[in-house]
Amino acid sequence: MKRRVHSKEVKQAAVDRLRQRGVTIEGIAEIVFRMQSPYSQELTIEDCVESVIAVLEKREMQHAILVGVELDLLAEKNQLSEPLQSLVQSDEGLFGCDETLALGSVFGYGSIAVTTFGYLDKHKIGLIKKLDTKKDGPVHTFLDDLVASIAAAASSRLAHRIRDREEAEETQAKKETSA
């Protein structure tokens, strides 16, 4: 009989995999802060942490993390068949499946998330740069792109929430001045 996996178990496994690979919520939040702070003076790192946690609640993101990290781990152990083993282990520039998996996870967060992901994939800031491994050592072919997708989704989520907050404040101010 096939086992039905509870969503809490999936979320915990995804967060554990990130942590085991050296990725923290705070490390991702720092990227989010760098991406969003130019647009909001009131933004705090705590806002960014909260947004990253909210993104990690999404099943699509959890599933992408589990699949991507598993492929990275299998490549480290030379357990993938060729030529996939060489493509993943070397983080072949034309491989593209790592970006495709990560990009699929941001589509629910709109165009801001998609363009932010593209920027982060190109510029590799913060933790993403540290994980981008094309030399000997741990394989993070999928992980660096997954971190970029989490940061991009959290950035987009924050951008929309900041705008909603500003509009609510404007509406409240108009009500107060007209009363």
C-alpha cells in the first residue's frame, strides 16, 4: 500500500534539506532584503524572514526543493547515470533543468518573481553566489537556483504586501481627512 505523506512531513523535510546543505531562512531573507529595500524604507529583515517562511509553506516549493536537492546529492555520490551524472556534477551551462525546476516554483508569485529570479540567476548575489559550484566540492546545481526561486518568490510577495499596506494607509488617511 502506498503511503500518503502528510504536508507537515514534506515541509519539515524540505526545510531540513536546506539546512543540511547550509541554507538558512535568514540567508535567503538577506537576499530578499537586498532586492526589496530600495523600494521600501520601512522594510525590515524580519519582514523578509516572514516572507521566506510563507513561501516555504507552498507545496510546489517544498517538492522542488526535495527533488532538486536529491539530484544534487545523488550527483555527489556518482549515483546518476551518464550523461546526466556529468551534466549535473559539472553544472553544465546549457543543462537548464535546474533553472526550469526552480522557475516553475515562482510562477504563482507573478511577473515580479519571474524577473527577480532571472536577475538572481544572472547575478548570483549573497548565498546564491556561495552555492554556485562549478568546481570541486559539494554539488549545488539545483540548490543555487532553488534558493534564487525562494528569494524571488518572497521578494514578489513582499512587494505586493508593501503596496497593499501603502494603499490601505492612503485610504485610511483619506477617510480621516474627509470626516
